[in-house]
Amino acid sequence: MAIWLLLLLSYTIFPQYSSAISITNKITPGFPSSTFIQPEQQATKTNTTTSKLYKEKFFTQILDHFNYNPQSYQKFQQRYLINDKYWGGASNNNSPIFVYTGNEGDIEWFAQNTGFMFEAAPYFKALLVFIEHRFYGKSMPYGGSKEIAYSNSSTLGYLSSTQALADYATLILDLKKNLSATDSPVVVFGGSYGGMLAAWFRLKYPHVAVGALASSAPILNFDNITSSFSFNNIITQDFRSESENCYKVIKRSWQEIENTAAKPGGLEILRKSFRICKNYISAGSLSNWLGTAYTYTAMTDYPTPTNFLNPLPAYPVKQMCKAIDDPTTGNNTFEKLYGAANIYYNYTGEAKCFDLIDDSDPHGLGGWTWQACTEMILLTDGNTEDSLFPASNYSYNDRLEFCKSNFNIEPRPSWIPTEFGAQHIHRVLKRFGSNIIFFNGLRDPWSGGGVLKDISKSVIAIVAKEGAHHVDLRFSTSEDPEWLQDVRKREVNIISKWLSQYYHTLIDSPNS
Ligand SMILES: *[C@@H]1O[C@H](CO)[C@@H](O)[C@H](O)[C@H]1NC(C)=O
Ligand SMILES: *[C@@H]1O[C@H](CO)[C@@H](O)[C@H](O)[C@H]1NC(C)=O
Ligand SMILES: *[C@@H]1O[C@H](CO)[C@@H](O)[C@H](O)[C@H]1NC(C)=O
Ligand SMILES: *[C@@H]1O[C@H](CO)[C@@H](O)[C@H](O)[C@H]1NC(C)=O
Ligand SMILES: *[C@@H]1O[C@H](CO)[C@@H](O)[C@H](O)[C@H]1NC(C)=O
Ligand SMILES: *[C@@H]1O[C@H](CO)[C@@H](O)[C@H](O)[C@H]1NC(C)=O
Ligand SMILES: *[C@@H]1O[C@H](CO)[C@@H](O)[C@H](O)[C@H]1NC(C)=O
């Protein structure tokens, strides 16, 4: 059972091994490790450029927006980041406010990976605000203690998408009041789970946001609306599109790993081949480690070098396949796969050995396991016969067992579609919705659960055949391909239209 963080997924890829893997007992099974990037190094890399990007602020938020039990009145400090360098102000022109609806991690990490907002701000004279999701980063209830907040279902129970959206509405309205900017239009932005939140925010709080850019938001990945095979089919297609041989080598490797592990001394052969640290090895954990690399590399198959989940070269899937197809490795499958894994786990060249039970979580994504056990039942685990991974059927039971043993709870797979809608979305939003952009890159495994067709004149799908996970939101670079530049231009144009419509309405009927 694999629980990929949304940006990830949450899960292990090989259910048949899961009982043998210590990873399943951890809070973030399958989260890709970034152990080998030294935190200081990340800091120096981003420090000079990002330290001036925003100021950090805190807002006193209510723990439970939805009932009046006394324990609901508890407060916590919610972090948000703000940049007013480009803001045209409220008094003369009601300049807009761009809000990022934070997802499952430290908000600074998302802000630093959402250059699109910084680059659009001067043009729109926009105020930028990035709000951290409750239970992540520094926005911990229970006196800021992660330890207490993550204790059990009595404390984690307040971690939900509906509470998060209510936080955002509360904070935005209060901020506008403080800035005397009640008439400034708000546009919300988000990628991945943050993109789902942005779209839902526009639907639930149309009086707070005039529009939403929802990038790579798999809002249809629930309740069998999207096939459970879709996610891994897209990963398969990504690798196959680079080279048929690459796909075949990976596909047959799972069995080779198992066969080797079963031989006497086999695990030591695998350890040597893949430079695995001495602390732990098993066929299952090695396969999961490789599968994680293929999955996240497919998700972040960006056209320029990036450092989002891990540092990666441009077009990393192509690079992995190049390593696998490398004729100098002859017929040695493990050497080929080692070369591919090195691209995801060791692009900086600093890894001494690879730790299969590494559970470091530099971006603070651990709360996703709770979300994946309550509302976020995103079906991603199916593998058809020709999948890159071993064939398997999605099993709700695996998820159920995992969630029972971890939290003693049962997921509610239908709650999200019930609360926000997903069935017949075209029919429903055609009449009811407006001003949402759904961006998807088709190389992103999550794109199968996205909105890929225009719903109406103002609920628009932008689809980039060569795009990966919320690539449109990244800082632009001089190497960006033309299709990516075009996507961003189109997004800016659509947002301009929403804003000018808003200003017209404001002039026509200022008090209604
Ligand atoms: C990062 O920026 C902060 C604030 O400007 C500064 O105090 C700190 O020394 C910097 N860290 C590094 C590693 O440059
Ligand atoms: C849950 O955690 C809280 C905070 O640590 C603790 O006070 C409470 O007793 C725990 N509840 C259960 C049922 O373990
Ligand atoms: C608005 O101002 C009040 C009073 O200074 C402050 O407590 C609150 O945190 C501010 N709101 C936001 C969103 O910063
Ligand atoms: C999804 O489909 C599977 C297989 O057809 C079925 O067992 C399951 O009950 C369905 N789930 C929902 C939520 O409809
Ligand atoms: C390469 O390895 C595969 C699988 O182990 C085997 O089927 C094939 O015959 C080998 N080819 C050569 C040239 O050794
Ligand atoms: C990481 O890459 C460097 C440079 O290519 C190499 O020397 C080192 O052995 C690699 N680490 C592992 C664990 O393979
Ligand atoms: C998945 O389910 C289908 C239909 O029930 C079945 O034919 C197939 O053998 C199953 N695949 C696996 C890998 O269990």
C-alpha cells in the first residue's frame, strides 16, 4: 500500500512485501528521502535569493471552526508569509491580493517553489500572501508542539481540508480588514493538494476569492472517478516514451531483485550493487526505494534543472533512461538501475551510501499520512499487466488495515466528493462554477485525476503535453521551452480578465 504524498503519494509500491518492511510502521511510508542533501546546503542555496522574498507573520486562529464544544475554542498560531513590495495598495486602486493556499508541508518550501506568483506580482501590483496549512511547518496547534499535535486521533482530528479552507477564509478577511483593503480582489493559487484547496476555496468561498489557479490538482482522483491504474500507467508511459529498452529493463528488474535476494548471499550482492548502507536491506525495501525514485522523478520531470523534492537535472526521466540504456553497463541490470537511482538520490554526488530506512522529512510532510487515512483516499495503487511496476490491483483493504493499525480509524473515501463535488463535474460546474484555471501536465502521474477539458468559458483547462507536476508555478528560467512560456502567459491573461471584470462590477454597483 503506497500513500504517496499528494505531491507525493503516500504508500509503498509493493504490497506483497509490506509486512516485511519497517517503513509501513512509520508516519511517512514511501516518502522520498532527501538525507543526502545537507540542510545547510539547501539553506545557502536559497538563502540569498529567498530571504528577501517575504516576511513571516502569525495569526491567532481558532482550532475548530465548525462546532461550539468548549475544546473547539482553543487557539493556535498560524503562520503566513507576506510580500508587499509590488503592492499597489488599497486606497486608490484596490490592488489585488494573491494568496497561496498552503499544502501539506512547510509553507516556505512552497513559496520558494512558486516563482510564478512573484513574477506576476509586479505586473498586477499584487500583494503576495502564502498561508501555511494547519498541522504543518510552524502552524502547529497545541501550543506549537508537533509532538502533541501528532499524538493521536483526538489531536489530529482537527487536521482536515475543510478546517484548512476555513482558516484561509478567516485569515484573508482579517488581513483585508487590517489593511483597509476590503475591496481588493483576492485570487488564490495552489499546486497539487494546494491546487485542490485553491479550486475548492473558489467554490466554497466565492465571496472571498474572485478566482483560482489550481495547478496539478487531482480533484477527480477519488471514488473510482479516475481509474486506480491511471497513476502508474502515466509513469509507465513517461519511461516508455524515452526508450522501450529502459522500460523493459525496469519492468523485469523486480523479479531479478527478488530472485537475487532469495539466493544465499544475495542480499549482500544487492547491497554492493546499489551501495546500500549497512543498517538494513530487504528485497521489498530496495524495490520500494527504486519505485519511489521512478515515481517522483516522473512527477518532477521538469525541462530545466530543479531542486524541489531532490536536486535533479533537466528532463530527469530521460537521464534515468540514458543511464539504463548506457551500453558500457552491458547486460548488468543492477548497475543500470544503480545509475538511474543515482540521478534521483545522488545528483549532487554527496551520498556516501543509501539508507533504505531513512525517514528524514526535511519539508515536514508527515501529517499527510493522517490525511491519507481520513479524507484523501486517492486511488493510485493499481498496476496493469504492462505497468512499469508488478501487476497489482488497488486494495482499499490495505489502506484500511494501515489506517486502523496506525491511528485506529477508518477512512471516509466518499467524503471529499460529497463535500466538494467530483461526480459529473462538467455538468455541475458548467452552471454553478466560474473563474478557475485547472492546469495539468500530462507527464505528471496525477494528471489522470485532473480536469483536462474546459468546463465553461471561465472554468478552463490548460493542458501541457510535456508538462510535469505544477511546472507552471515554478520560477521561470532562460531555458524554459516555448510551451511553458505560453502556458504562463495564458494564465496571466485569464487572471487579468477576472480582475477587470471584478473592477467593472465594483464601479457599476459599489454597494451591492
Ligand atoms: C541566511 O539569511 C539570514 C537572514 O538574512 C542570515 O542571518 C543567515 O546568516 C543566512 N545564512 C546563511 C547560511 O547564509
Ligand atoms: C491523545 O494525545 C493527547 C495529547 O498528547 C493526550 O492528552 C491524550 O490522552 C491522548 N488520548 C489517547 C486516547 O491516547
Ligand atoms: C490584524 O490585526 C490584529 C491587531 O493588531 C492582529 O492581532 C491580527 O493578527 C491581524 N491579522 C492578521 C491576518 O495579521
Ligand atoms: C471502486 O471500484 C471497486 C472495483 O470495481 C469496488 O470494489 C469499490 O467498491 C468501488 N469503490 C467505490 C467508492 O465506489
Ligand atoms: C541479458 O540478460 C537477460 C536477462 O537476464 C537475458 O535474457 C539475456 O539473454 C542477456 N543477454 C546477453 C547478451 O547476455
Ligand atoms: C554519489 O555520487 C558520487 C559522484 O558521482 C560518487 O562518488 C558516490 O559514490 C555516489 N554515492 C553513492 C552512494 O553511490
Ligand atoms: C486484478 O483483478 C482482475 C479482475 O478481477 C483479475 O483478472 C487480475 O488477475 C487481478 N490482477 C492481479 C495482479 O491480482
